[in-house]
Amino acid sequence: MDDFERAIVVIYESTGGSAESNLFLQAIEFCDRLKAGPPSTLLRLCLEHLHRCNLVPVQFWCLQSLHDVIRLSYSSLDDLPLLRASLLSFLSDLSFLASSPPFLKNKLAQALAALIRLEYPSLWPSPFLHILSLLPSPAAVDMFSRLLTALDDDLISQDYHLSSDDVAAATRVKDAMRLQCIPQIARAWFDIASLYRSSDPGLAASTLDTMRRYVVWIDIGLVANDVFLPLLFDLILSHITPEPLRAASAGCVLAVVSKRMDPHSKLNLLRSLQLYRVLAESELVQKLPALVIGYASEALDCYKRLGSENEGSSSAMEILEDALPSVFYVMQNCEELDAGNVVEFLSDYISTIEMPSQKQMVYVGRMLEVIHGQICYDPTFRENLDVRDKIGKEQEDQMAEHRKDLFVLFRSVCRVAPDVTQLFVRSLITRALSSSDMSVEEVEAALALFYRLGETVSEDGMKTGSGLLREMVPCLLSAKFSCHSHRLVALVYLETITRYLKFVQENLQYIPNVLAAFLDERGVHHPNLNVSRRASYLFMRAVKLLKPKLVPFIDTILQSLQGAIVQYTSSDWTSKDLKCTGFEDGSHAFEAIGMLIGVEEIPPEKQSEYLAALLKPLCQQVEMLLMDAKVHGIEECSPKVMRAQQIIVAVNALSKGFSERTVTASRPAIGLMFRQTLDILLQLLVTFPNIKPLRNKVTSYLHRMVELLGTVVLPYLPMAFKQLLVDSEPKDMVDLLVLLNQVICKFGTSLESILEEIFPTIASRVFLTLSREFPSGHASNTEEMRELQELQKISFAFIHVMVTHELSSVLLAQNSRGYLDGIMQLLLLTSCSHTDVLVRKICVQIFVKLIKDWCSKDIDEDRVPGFRSFIIEKFASNCCLYSVLDKSFEFRDANTLILFGEILSAQKVMYDKFGDDFIVYFVSKGLLAGHCPQDSAEQYYQHLQGNDKSFKSFYQSLIENLRQQQNGRLIFR
């Protein structure tokens, strides 16, 4: 063993941990030096050791290196005749092939394929003829298949190679093989399969598997003939054929079936195959699903390409429909089948049907059975799905994805055969109710189809109960399945009822049935918490639709929901079992009740009685909490604090059923109750100022009360705002400013005194924070920076809302004057350079409104000394000129054009208010200083006085011309 062989052995043995570290690194370095040296030297070294060394690691390393040299350094090789001769000698050494492991033979095949790609046929015409001459020795047959497979993988297959060089090389090799050796190769495939079908079926199978790859581009007559096809079908149909060989034979037939050709030729081919011999045996159909689906798909493709009027189309449809029962059998019995392909085929088939025949109706029924079977969950995971643990959630997600195409197919079937579909779904529901034989999974799937059936029914059809729906919907409403306690069944049952509520809207006699379904153990009283919460939400939707019709049932509904609402406001919400993962936390029961008792059909006294019965115990719980906190103190994570949060959510949901007109005008007693509740809930802010979740809930309730109580809420706002400012972080300030924006939009100048009181605090918290420079790049992508950016946007929106609602005087109040300069500077900077052009637009609009409010045509009448100069000298030049000159101001962007329009409006307003003072400064210090031609400056003055459209066109053109003069030094930074 020389150093070269020893190095490779060391590397090979190191994978087992037996080589010393230093020796291993030396061996790696030695081999890397060889690879980095002259390619011809490496080639000769590898060929020499392949001839004389029997160590498998050395042989593999050499073959791998040869493969790499051929692929990467072919043009540098000067011993190509030696390389060809050596590779052929290895190919001819049957004892070497017989004793070599598969991976070594694969590597030899890859090296041969790489050389064939580069040299066949002009430089090396003989490789295929050479290996054909070695057949039918088992070792030669094995190598023959490996070579053809490697050639297909590395060059011929269109699945992997998309470059023009790959396509050109593949075309060259295939054309040459067609002329030289493909007929001999096809004959060799036949001889090998015939010779080894019994003595070495594995060898025969690998040969046919290789053949399958080549059928797509060789002359179809070489395999689809009276000699080869009988052999393939004999292998398929024989009961003694090993399964791998049967599968390989079926793969060849499928390749023949799938070969592209004109539809008439394809139709003749399909007829000649007599595949009914396979379709007649269910055991074979189950073993060969791909062949069955491929055969049916090609028949359908023939039918579509021939067209329904063509004389051959009826024959294609006959072939197709003869195969359909086997397709359905495959879907129902083959677990490893790729269902997506079958669903796609069935969707294509159903799309060809316009007026289904009696025979096609039967197939539609079978299709519906297949769909029902395919959408059933695996019973193995029944318990996981009921409790919805991690495994159950994964199964649910997978099934949702799996069902998408199946439901599309179901809708297509509904469109083609609505009566058959309704009859099928009715039979499933009837069987589920009359017998306990149907499993949980089958019942859930039946209800899922009933739900999807509703998607295909028109609104009028839904209301009138078209077809069998008039019978099916009432049956559903009164249904109680034996497996109703399972989460999946209960959920889809409630969803399906909700889908068909419009039928109940027109058939009021079924309202008691709907109420029972939502309010008994099938709905809000279901033992599964997820089901009961979902039922609350869906019941709320039902109430929203049926509200006027439910007034006679209010007492019954309230009595039925009593347990649910008590549980919601008295449970330990720190419990893991009760923590909600979404918006369905059970509060929708209160929203449903609010909508019910909020209708004006209820007498005022009764309405007040209902509302008091709900609000009073909730308020008492909060008052007890406040008392306990004063006496004993309560921790933030206390169940009582969590319960208080849920009470706020409940009251908030309850209030959604009432309108401002009802609580302030027609029935003020209702408004009084909500005011009293607000008074109590605001005390939570005083007692628990630092519990952020509680603060958020109270803020949300304030939003609602602003809309509901109107001006009545104004006396409560100063204290609320004061408490919301306590220890407020950026995120808290965002919430407060959103609330303030709502309040300002609602009440306008009525809020002036309140704003004058709190604005200094807001300014000190917000605008001083925003005055600092924000980082860019990765540093801006932190949670803290995102909160500050959000605060920045909402702060400018707050100023904008103030000034546009005639509250700019708040900025001039004595306590706020100290912040005015800083705010103006921040607005100027933002209007010129903020990355979000919509934020810049808001700032420009603020300046425009302030100019209108604070300035007049007579300078002596200006409300803010120095503001006029600031606008003319800073805002006009920096925002209206320099920021627009910056190339980042992209006129092709829609939002930027909106900003540009606001900048033009600002110039018009400045000219209107400041007259020649503005024009003289802007032209002399702005345009002319930026090397604007004198005539253009004069035209600016003229267009400024003209119409908006003309001014916009002129100013955009002026800016683009100035940019071309590269006046970048004047651009505002």
C-alpha cells in the first residue's frame, strides 16, 4: 500500500473514529493537493490505481475523482484515448463488476455518462455498442441498466436540466442513439426481461424500470408492438410474478399510455392495450393504482382534445367510463395513493359533463362516496382530535389542507348534479341519525358535506329550501347524533346550522329548534369548552340575523344562558384550561344578549329590568374587588383581577346591542345604567394603575362608551385621561392617543379645556421622545423601535386630528407654549424626510391648517409671532423645494403624488396668506439659489396664480429640470 492508498484508507476509516486526528488531517491535505494539481496527472494516477488496487475506498475515490475531472476539467485533459479505453475495460471486466458494491458501479456509470455527454457520438461512437456486445451476462445487464439510468439522471431527463447547454447535449445524444442503437437497446430490454423473469426477477425489474425512462422519447413502435406488450401484460397478469417486477412492467405500460401523440393515435393505442384485463381484477387494481389513474386520465385527455362532436370522442368516453369504477376502487382502497392526482382527474372529468346521463349519474354517486371517504379523519387520532392536543391540531391542519381540492370537486359535483348530491347527503345524515354504526369520523364528514352543500345553494334557494333542503334542514335542526359529545362533530354541526339560518329566517316555525340546538348540550352547554365558546359566537351571529323574530323567546334565552354567563364572570381565568387562544372566549354570549334586549320592541321597563339584572351582579363583583384591594391589597396575577378583566369584556360586549339614540334620547334609564357602570370601572384605573391588561380593557370600554353615551361621557374623561397617563410606556401612549383621536372626532371643540389640561403631559412624554434620531437597518427592527415608530405615526395623526377639528388653539395655551417650537421643528423634519410619505403628507396638511388658523393677510393680526417667518424661511424652502428635489421623491409612486399635491396646496395657501413676502423669498432664496433660470422663476409666479392642474404640471416639470442640473447640495437633509 503506497502513500496515496494509505491516505484514502485513513480518510475512510476516520468516519468510524479509528484514525488519529493529526494523521487524518494530513491525509485530507494530501488528497486535496492531488485534486488541486494538473487534471491529467490526477487522471493517470486514478486509472493506475483502479487497475491494480482492490481496496473499495481507493476505487471509489478514484472513480469519484474521474467523474469530477471529466465534468469540470475535460478541456484540460490530454489522455482522453487512455480514459475511454480504461472505462471500457472496467465495463468489460465482468468479474470486477460482479464483485463490486452497488455504489461503486453507480459511480462508474456516472463517469461513463459524463464522458458520453461530452464526446458521443463524434469523438466516441462506441460505448453503447460495446456494452450491448457484453449482454446478456448478469453483471453486464446490471451495468447496462445503471449506465442508462445515470445517463437519464445526468442528461436526458427533462425534469432536472433546463439550461440551453443541457438541452443541446441531450438532443445530440438522443438523436445519435435513435440512429445508432435504440432498436438494439429495445431488443435487449425484451430479451433480458424474458430471460431473467424467473431466474433473476430483480434484474429484470431494474431493466424494465430503466426502459420506462426512455419510452417518452424513443419510437413508440419499439415497445408498443405485438411482441413487447404481450410480455409486459403477461408479467402484470401472472400470479407468480414478484411484485417489484409486476410494478416495473406496469410502469412501462404507463409510460406507453402517457406518451405524447395526436388524440386519434392515442385512442387507437388505448384500444389496443385491452387494459380491461387488469381492471377486471380488483387485486391487480389495488396493486397498480398509478396505471389505472394514468390510463383513465389519458382517455379523458383524448376525449377533451377530440371534442364532443368528433366521432372518436364517444369511444374515448367509453374507455374512460369503463375505467372509472377502478378509479373509485383505487381511491377507496389504496392508502399510499397520491390523492391529489386522482382529485384533479375527477375534477377534469366532472367539468366535461353538462347534462349527465343515467350512467354518469351512477358515477357521480360513486364520486360522492369517494369524497366522503377521503375527507374522513383517521380514527387512530380520535381522542387527540377531541381534546385538540398537539397531535390533534396537526391532524386538523393536515386534513384542512387535504380537503381543499376535495371540496372544490364536491362543489363541481353539486353544480352538475344537485339533486343527486342532495339525495346523497340526506342519506348520510339519515343513516347517522338512525344508526350508531357510523363512526365519529363518518358523521363529521357527512356534516362537513352538508355544510359545503350550502355554499352551492343560491340565496333564494336557501330561503325557500330548494330541492330536498326543505326536508333536510328541519331534520338537521332537531338532530342529536350518538357521537355529538365529540368536539369535531359538535363544531361542524353548529357551523352547519349557522350556514342554513336564512332558511329559518323565512320559516319561523323552526326558531325553537335553532334555539335548542345552540342553547342545550349541543351548544353553549356542551361539555367541551371550545365547543361552548364557539357556540356562543355562532349564537351571536344567529341573533344578529334573527333578532326581531327572537323577542318572544327572550326569557327562555336568558334562562338558558344564565349558567354560561355566570361561568364566564366567575371562573378562574388563570387556569390553563380556561385561557383562550383567540377571540372566542365566551363573551359573545353577552353580545348576543345585548342585541336581544337592545331592540326597541321590548317595553322600556322590561328592557331596564333585563339590563339591570345583568349589570348589577357584575358591578357588585368589581366593587368587592375594589374594597378587597383597599383593605388587603391584590396582586396583578390574582384570579380576581383576571375576573375583573372578563367582567369589563362582558359589559363591553353587552353594550354593543344598544345605540346612542336609545340610551340618550328614547330610553335614558339605559344610559344611566351604563354611566354608573363606567363610573365603577374607571375606579379600577385608580386602584390598579400599573396592570396593563386591565388598563387595556378599560380603555376599550371607554372607546365603546364614547360612541354609546355621547356627550354624557365628557365629565368622565379628565379623570380617565389622567389615570391613563400614569406610568405610560410608548405602547400605552399609542392606545391613549387612539382614544383621544376618537374623542376629538366625536366631540370636537367641546374637548378644548380637557385637551389644554393634558396636552403638556402628552407633549413631554411623546414629542421629546420622538425628537431623538431613530436608528436604521437591523437596529430599527426591534420590538422597542417598532413601538416608537407606531407612536410617531399616531402622534402626528393626533396633531392632525386636533388642528382639523378647530383645536389648534390648544397648542397656544399657556401651559403648552413651551413645547411649540420643538413640535414645529419635529413636524418640519418629518414633512421633509420621513421614510413614509403618508406621514409626510399628514405633516404638510398640519402646516397648511396652522397657516390658515394662525396667519392672516395682515402680519399684525397673526396669532403666533414668528410663525410666518418660520413657514416662509424654513418650511417653504425645505419642504416645498429641497425635499422634492431629492431623487428619493419618486413621482411614479401613487402615494408620493398625493404628497406632491399637498405640497402644491401649501404653496397656494402661503401665497394667499403671505403674498409677495412668500414669493420674493421662495424665488430668491429657493429657486434662483438653486440655479433655476430667471424665466422659469417668473413662470412659477404666473402658474402659482393659475389653476391647480396647470400649476402641478409646471412645478413637476420644473423640479425634474432642476434635478438634471444636479443641484444636490441644496437638498434638505
